[in-house]
Amino acid sequence: LWGLGYISLDNIHGRFIPTGFTGTMCGAGELSRWSGILTPKYGNMTRVVHGVLTDLPLAETSPVDFGARKFCETCGICADSCPQGAIQQGEATWDARYAWENSGYLGWRNDLTLCNHCPVCQGVCPFNAFDKSGIH
């Protein structure tokens, strides 16, 4: 994009904006209990949506609501199955527990100091049935 005269800043690892926020606001999916994006097509298999900040004129997209967040409120199978106990149990909160977490949104915040990025949360999530995830 720089070569075309537009600013292009990649948001890898949430350098500028939390990746869950970028994924939600671009309409890729909804924030879920595992604190990442749940998409209608791929469940939580996307892990993160880094995004690119740019001044290139693009068509606007809107957040989606396909019921995943509501489902996560009562499901919690990922939190129950997490071997490290990194996924927050209970209700979503507005508060950050640690200095490195972002506050100001209603969601679940996982303890990333405990998470070793094993795929257990992905393996148990009911939304990872790909084309069958719409049944939820």
C-alpha cells in the first residue's frame, strides 16, 4: 500500500489495537469466551485477526451478531477444558484484571501468562463444526 501512496500499518499481535476488537469491528466475527474472534464459518480456528490500519478508501463493514457471544455466556466448555486454566470462567466483565489487559469493553479476558497456545479450546468449541456451526 505504501507503494500506492497509502499508509499501511500492520496490527500484528495487537500492536495498536487489540486483535479481538479489529476482528469484531471489521465484521469477521464476535468476541467469544476464549477472548478471540468466533466466526460463523470457521468458529475459533482463526485465532487472531491482526488487521491493517490504512488510509486507503475501502468499503465500510459492520460488526456481525450471529449469536456466538450469547452462546458463549452459557456454554463455557472451552474454559472447563483449558488445561492451564487460562480461559475466564463466569460472566463477562468490563474490568481488566492485569495492567496489560484492555478494559472498557464487556468481555472475557484470558490470562495469557498461563496460555501456552495449545489447541484444546479449538478442539472443544461447538462452533468449529465449520459448515454446521449455524445450528447454534
